[in-house]
Amino acid sequence: MKSFWLTKANANLLYHDIPGRSIPLIFIHGLGCASSCDYPAVAADPALTGRRMLLIDLLGSGFSDRPAGFGYTVADHARTIADVVTEVAPEAVDLFGHSMGGSVAIMAARLLGQCVRNLIIAEPNLDPSGGVSSRKIAGMSEADYVAQGHEDLIRASRLDGNVAWAASLALSAPVAVYRASRSLVAGSDPTWRAMLLELSMPRTMIFGELSLANSPDAKLLPQQGVDVAVVPKAGHGIAADNPSGLATAIRRALP
């Protein structure tokens, strides 16, 4: 893995840099996850062969540092992505983000402007209130979550059969998961939805087929200029459920 020193955070952000010929495609993971865990199978799929890809572990996750003084909000993570892009690929990038990472990608695209050629987001948080997990986490105090809630969530996830997420969650800093959850529930002003609709680059929203019944956005967003793609045989955990299908959807969203 490679590392990037974030001066403001006083921490190293680590990422896989898969060589290729094209504009770099940056992967940004969701809450309690890590790109180094979630996306190797996607990156290795023939649909993306030959493309340069950066699989980034956000601060507090995976192999990256866990600075105690970092805010771990969606906006904080977006600024770190913008810092990395400005140094590593200042001319042009494509961004992909899943769930919380989709919200991070939207904010990073807003910061980076014309540098971002294509924005691809998979079931992101667009509005305040968060998801089931983030609401549960944010309902505790930070002290209680760090002391016991994090371990309880890991244990419950394993019992529910969500072993991969439990494993990556176990490698995440509890304070990072908590503060990110609070950020997702609080939302942003303007909202991530409003930011998405204001952006000018080509934008694609990816859904897992099993998530469609719960999302009116699959019909609404195309009317607002955002393309929609569906990955078959997948729920919210698209990269785990159908990595080849996700790779194909990403490739079709790129020129």
C-alpha cells in the first residue's frame, strides 16, 4: 500500500494504487468499512482491466491512521479526499463512493470541481437522518459507544451473519464510526442531495436490485439529470453481493 501524509490531520491515509492507463478511479467506502477490504474483487474484474484505481481507506478505517483529534465527519473525509486528489492526480479523476462514501464523494466533487470527470455513487446518504446502523450508533453518547457500543455492534453483526462488515468494523476506530454516524444523521447544509443536483459533471447512481423497492430515487433522479444503474442480485452491500456486477456498472458509467 501507499501512504499520503495529511498535514492538517497529522496522520497517514493509506491506499492501494493499482496501475493503469486511464484517469484514476478513486474508491471511497462506507461506514465501518474499508476500501482495502471491499473493492479488490471489484478492481480485479475484467470490466475494469487496465484502469488505474486508488482504493482509499478513510482515516479511522482499514490500514489508515486513527488520529484522536480528527472530526471524522463527512465533510472532514471529503476534504482529505480532495487533498489526496490535489497531490496524486490534480488534472482529472473519476470518483466512486458507496453509502457514506457516496456522500463523501459528492462533497469531494464539489470541492474539486472540474477535476472530477465522472461521479459514481452507490446508494449514498442524500438526506439527513442516516441509515439504520448510523441512527442506532448516534443514539448513544460517544463515551458509551466507545466503551461498549462498538463491541456490541460487532458482536451483533456477526450473529446476524454480516461477518465481513463485522470484521472491517472491528478494525475501525470506535470514535471514527461514532462521529461519522452523528454526521450522517445530522446531514449537511445544503444537503448532499442538493449538492448532487448542482454538480455539472456526468453523475450516475447505482442501486442494488434488492434495494429498489425502498427507494423512489431510482425513478426520480433520471428526471433530474442523474443516470441510474442497477446491479442484479445485490442489496445495499453491492460490492460483497455482486462484485462483478458492480464493476460492470461502474465501467458503463465511464467513457
